[in-house]
Amino acid sequence: MTIVKNIPILLFTFFTACTHLQPVEKIDRKALVERHIVNITTVDSVSSLTVGNGGFAFTVDFTGLQTYPELYENGIPLGSYSNWGWHSFPNIHNYNINECLKNYNYHGRKVSYNVEWNNTSRKEAAADYFRQNPHRVHLGMLGLDLIHPDGSPVNPRDIDFVSQSLNPWSGKIESAFIAEGYAVKVITYAHQEMDVVSAKIVSPLISKGLLRVRIRFPYPSGQHTDEGCDWTRPERHISLPRYATDTSVIINRRMDSTFYSANLAWKGKARLLKNAAHDFIIVPDSLRDSFTISCLFSPEVTETSVPDFETTERNNRVLWEAFWSAGGAVDFSGSTDPRAAELERRVVLSQYLTKIQCSGILPPQETGLTYNSSYGKFHLEMHWWQSAHFALWQRTALLEKSLGYYLRISENAFNTADRQGFRGYRWPKMTDPYGNDSPSDIGSFLIWQQPHVIYLAELCYRSKPDVETVRKYAGLVFATADFMASYAWRDRVNNRFVLGPTLIPAQERYPPETTLNPSFELAYWYYGLATAQKWRERLGIQRNQEWDSVLVQLSPLPKSGNIYLATETAPDSYTNPRFLTDHPVVLAAYGMLPQSRLVDTAVMRKTFDFVWNNWNWNETRGWDFPMVAMAATRLGMPEKAVDALFMKTGSNTWLPNGHNYQNDRLRVYLPGNGGLLTAIAIMCAGFDNSRTDLPGFPKNGTWKVRYEGINKLP
């Protein structure tokens, strides 16, 4: 028996302490968000701003609409993109995706992969066609038509005193400038529940007949990375005005087999002029100095009324306030570290950008709905980085919208696994709304996207731990685990399971034919299969014996001395400069992932130190820095966690509009934004079994961080 003495003193101390407890001050979310209103005062090609709703986005230039797209072609282009708008060029040569298949040796048997071909004209052309098609469609350029009194166009150099702001709290872009000596003001919104852009234009130039509204429609360019517009082929598509009145018009669009419509409506009377085959001008009457217009883009002809500007403004005000008032928030305002204000800015704007670009029914492409990269297709290995944070910031419903995509493409995933002789679902890498696997000499061999579905489903369960969630995603979890278990090869000589060959790891520097046992993929295989077993237990069914066999005998992470290697078959990983580039993803084995029996934290700490001091950080991507911060947080190195987020290198550049700039090709990179929010989640709320609050921030007195509504990582 334990005898506790001095009970009266202990009780007095306890109640005295309680009387001095202060309630935790709630974060003033409106003040937090509006500290980071974006202000633009110059014409800068990488400072375009975007409004959107997750499934539709509209990017504007300094005029508040898409008036001068040519100025932004090599910066952040002016896009009008949706999740439903896709197009394919006619397959006039009758290419078949099976023409892209090539066999590779998988432990003595042949396994086929979709690849790019060289020196075989038919196969190469087929691969090019299926990489290019389908591609995302630019729906149309809606801009101002500014003219001089003599009818000549107003050029950007004729415009003065540019001022523009984006308020994330209300989803409003407000633009102002001087043209022809007169002020012009434009307010722009995207409806949060419909694919509508709406604008209010105020200027004396309207009544003078010198300011009109112009909408133009391009043919798809079909390029890998660009604004998606080909203006040189008017004969290849149709733009047909229908049901025109003095307050509205529907323009039907036909491009090969793709159809959609642009339904425009405005307040007051205006005339519709046809400037060219795909170029229309709306001329307001000359009795007023203001004009409001809305444009609804739709994949079909619809009789749905177009919400006017006032309705769209009200819709934004209500739903954006609801977005910011719920879910997570982090306030750095009490910090004295000089980086705190910039980190808070990045966090706030990343929430805005991922909400408008990454919260639709499809996984987002790396450049979101701003402009096309990879022909507008998305990379499923990036889905975790762009969308996992929604669940961690208690906005799980936004993650679940795109998680349903896997249910819709499961038949394709089954067919891929079956063709290759595996069980379950094998998920594609670079893909489209239909789950097609784009031919690639790299992407087809990646495997680290496979466990993402299990991890994301687990985050949904942690947000809502009930049997309904388990039943909703159990089929995906179990079929993914079936593939993973059947993909692991049993090495009977060494009594273990191995991964590869054939594979390319997340660090895309290793040949598929010889690469064996990459460290991160081994750790992720373990996490995925172990989590899938938990899901079986939650449903009250027995553990899968095959999965357990792989878990028990999965190869250990390869090491050289006391440092984890990138792969078992590259013992020179850290002496060959070529292998010190791209993603240092070995750190994700205990950063993105929790500790398992495969990970020795002491070895991972030495690995971290080596990578930190020797990596070529100029050859990385934007999600690498949050990944390193996550590893540093788990390893108890908060100073390094913050330093990683502020590493000075090109791909860690953050623009005034909140975008993570990478290089001349990827001027927008949303995995960096999403990765930052996930890193902040673990740095604030920690991870399962973490022992301190705010484990990712130094305890030196310079960081005062308040957070609410954020979940721990596994």
C-alpha cells in the first residue's frame, strides 16, 4: 500500500493552481487571414491571382479579368479550368494503348509496362498520343476590351497606377488602374458552388463606349506545359451563340468530340458583337458607369439561371467565412523570430490556394487549375502531398471528394494489376479522369503512390472513427494491400520479401531493371500493410495471413555503416553526386511515416545529418522541404524543422500570391503548398506518441505559436 502524506497541502496546491488557469484565447481568425491580404502594385507575370471553388478556377491579370494573357504566358498564365473540361485530338491512326506495352523481367517472368518508345515510329507515336490525350481544356478568356477614342486597343504600357488585392477571407479580387485618364475598378469572384466567374466593373469609360467585355475561345494546344491555348486553328472548332438577348447569351462550344457551353448574363442592356469566329464583344449601353457580368461554364447546355454579381458576392462571403471559421488555424503573431510572419503568410495563402485548386472531385495536377502541366493530367504520387492536410486540418470532407476518384477508377486499377500478374488494385501514376496510365519511362515504374490510398483512408478514419468510414473505404484498402502483398517477391534464398526489380523509387535516379529494396518504399509497404490489418480488425475479421507473412519477413532498410541507403542496390548512393539530387526521400521513412520495426531512430538521425550536410538542395522539389521538416520534428530537432522550411534554394521560392515557384517550367507547384500545411500540422500537434506540444518549434523563446483544430499525424 502507498501512503500519501500531506493531503491537505496537496489539495490546497491543486485548487490554487486551478484558480490561476487562464482560458486559452481563441484565435481571431478573420484578423489572422486578413493580415495576409495579397497586394500587387506592379505588372508582374508571376503575380497573377486566382479565384476558384476547388473544381473550377479563374486566373486574372492586373485588370481583374483576362485582358492581356500574352503578358503572362511565360509567368503564371491566365487560366479558366475545370475538373470536367477535357479534350482528345482525334485518334486518326487508330492507336491502341497496348501498342505502348513493353515486357520487363520480374524475377523470371515477363511483366508489361506502358512506356515511351524510341526508334520505332508507330510505337513512339502511339505513346506520344496517349501521353497527350486526354488533356485539360482552357474554357475561354474573359477580359476587358479597352479602346482609345479612335478605336485602337489600349496597350498595357498605356495603363498607369496599377493596384490589386486578393482577400482570402472573402475570396475577392479587387483591381484598380488608370486608362485614358480615367479610373477603372474591377471586383472579381468565383462562385463557390457553381463554375461561375462574376465581375463588377466601374469606370466612366463604360459610358464613353471605351470599355467593353470580351470573351475568346481557343483550340487546345496539346502541349505538355503551357496555357493550353492555340489561337491559330479557328477552323478546328465551333463557337455558336444561341438564345441571345440584350441581357444574356449562351455560346455553345464544339471541339472534336468535346462539347461545353459558356452562359453569360449581365445587368442592364448590352449588345453582343462577333469580332471573329471565336471572339465576342459585349458592349454595355452608354447610360451608366458600371457593369456587372457573370459567366457560367458547363459541360452541357443548361437552363440553370446564372447567378448575378450580388448573388455570387454573397455566396463567397458566407462560404469563405465558414471555411476559415472551421477547421485548423495557426497564429504566429507573438513570435520574435524574424521568419514567423513569413511562415504565417505561407500557411494562410496555402490554405486558400489548396482550397480553390485541390479540393475537387479529381486529384489535382501539380499546377492545380491554373495552367496545364503534364497536359493537365495529375500525378497520383503527389495526391498525398497536395491533399492529406485537409484531414489533418479537420477539413476531411475536402479530402474525401477526391478520394472517391479511386473508387471510380478501381476497374482500371484491377485490370493493370491483373495484366501484370498481381492481385488487387495497382494505381496509375500520371493519369486522367478515367484512370488511364500514361506511357512513361519513369512513371510506369513508380510504386510509392500505391499505399497513399491506405494512408489517406486512415486519416479519414482518424477524423471520423466509426464503422461507416471503415465500410466506405475498406474495399480500396484491402485491394490495395492485396496488390502490395503480391508485388513483394519472396526471396527464399535469404528468407525475406523484397521490392523490385522492376521499379523506380520516389528518388527518380535509379534504373528500373536493377533497383532493389528502396528504403522509403520498404517503410511505406510496412505501414500500408500494417494499417490494412487494423482495418480488418475494425471490421471484426481475421488478419490476412499473406499480409502478415510479408510484414514479418519484409527486408530491413538497407544501410551503409550507420546511415540508411536510398536503395539496397546502390551502395554508392552517398558517394556518387548523381545520387545526391532529386528527393531525399529516405528521410520520409521516419517523417511522412511513423516509426516501425524497420526504422532505427538513431540510424535515421545520422542519416538526417548526412543528408542535411551533403545533399544538392538546388536539385529538389518544393515538397522536399516540408518532408525534411517532418523528419526533423519526429527526430526532436525543431531548429532544423524550421530551417528546412526556409532553406534558400530555387525550388523553395514563395511568390507574393502564395505560390511555391520551382523553375521556368513549374511556376506553380501545389505539392509544396500542401506539403507545408502537413508539416505545420506535425510541428504543431505532433504525432502519435509524441511527448511534447509544438514539437516542431524551438523552445528558445522566439516562437509563440497558437493553434487550434489540427490533428496529429500517425
